[in-house]
Amino acid sequence: MSYQLEEIKLSQQIFYHLLSETELSEQTDKALYYAYTSSENVMNLVKSQGEIANCSIERYGSSIYLIPKETNEWLGFSKRELKKILCKSSGTDKDYYLSQFVILTLLVEFYDGQGVSSKSRDFIRIGELQNIIASRLKEGASYYEEEVQQQVGIAYSNMLEAFEALRSDEKGSKQKTTKEGFLHGIFKFLQQQQLIEYIEADEMITTTKKLDHLMDFNLLNQNHFKRVLTVLKEVEYESNESNSNR
């Protein structure tokens, strides 16, 4: 298939915009948005550039997103980079996996609805989330022997150990050696990725339209449902089954 020079230029403009902003919406740039949505040639060219860059280009609602694939450490983040960003300077794998558990718990609290949207709440208080994290870690560690934890792929005991090793500071310390500071660093990172709004003055978190779209149209669609269910729901189901058989 041959493409006109103008189509190639438009596709390059759109892809550069996505590289710079990760999102192109009808509100922010109507010309480029309609160039993408009204021309199959332009759309195919942009998607082709995304494939070469190990990304997918997806349109959800009135926004177009650039989504790095899991193996993309240039536009995404490697485990080493995330550990450096999210954990204390002496952070171990335990601290890293704890940070991922915090993020998963945050997602579960916001997105467990069964209606038109999976979103089930508009905000969550930091103190409430911290209590939920502590409670679920303790429940998981008490339900499973370490050997079973390895089988289900969630090392509750190790993460609980890392969480309890963090000091508590009611004054709201931002040091990553405290529970409050550790969570603060994660929330700031998610805010920088335009996934949440972290309202420090009110000690509250809300989600962004970007995260709502990614959860409803991407992570929780039928193509990914089984994978997400395994990570977020299976442990809870199995623990309930285990208790009922005791």
C-alpha cells in the first residue's frame, strides 16, 4: 500500500505527540486527533510506528494512548529503575514487591465494580489505604505457609516483613524508611504518570480519566480478564476455600 506524503507527516506528528505526552485527546489537539480517527491510513501508520517502538497505540473514548509493552524498558520502567524510584536507597526485592502490592491494592480498592464501569469509588483516604494494606498482608501471611505462598506467587510473609520494618511517623514524614514516606513516594510516582491525583493537603487519592480508561478498556477487558483475575482475586478465593475446609 502506498501512502501520501501528507499522511506520513501527520502520522509522525501524532506519534511524536504520543511520545512526548503519552496521550492525545480531542480536547487537547483536535486537528491531530481527527487526523488519526478519520483516516485509516494515518491510523495504520501510527500503529506501525508503535509496533516498531514496542508499544501499542489504543483509542479509548475520546483519547488516544501510547502504551509501552511489558518488555519495553526504554519507554517503560525496568525493575531496577522502579526499585530506585519507589524504595529506600538500601531497598531489597522485598521492598520492591511490597511497592507493587501497594499499587495492586490501590487498583483493587478503586476498580471492583460490576456495572458499566469497573470503578467503584471516587476517592480513598491515605490512612484507610494504609490500614487495608497492613490488614491484607497480615491475612495473607497467616492464611498461607511460605511454601504455599511460593506456589501462588505472592510472598505475603516477605512483604509483611518489609512493611513492618518501616517506621511509623504520624507527622507525615516523607522519608522512605517510614510507612508514610514509602507510600508518599509511590503516590507521587503514580501522579507523575498521570494515573492518580494525589491531594496531599487532604490526604486523599482520586483516579484520573487515563487510569479509568486503561482499567475499563485495557486491563479489565475480556482479553486480559483471566490474567488480572489470577493476580487480584485468586488468592482471596483460595484463602476462603482453605478456611471453610478447616
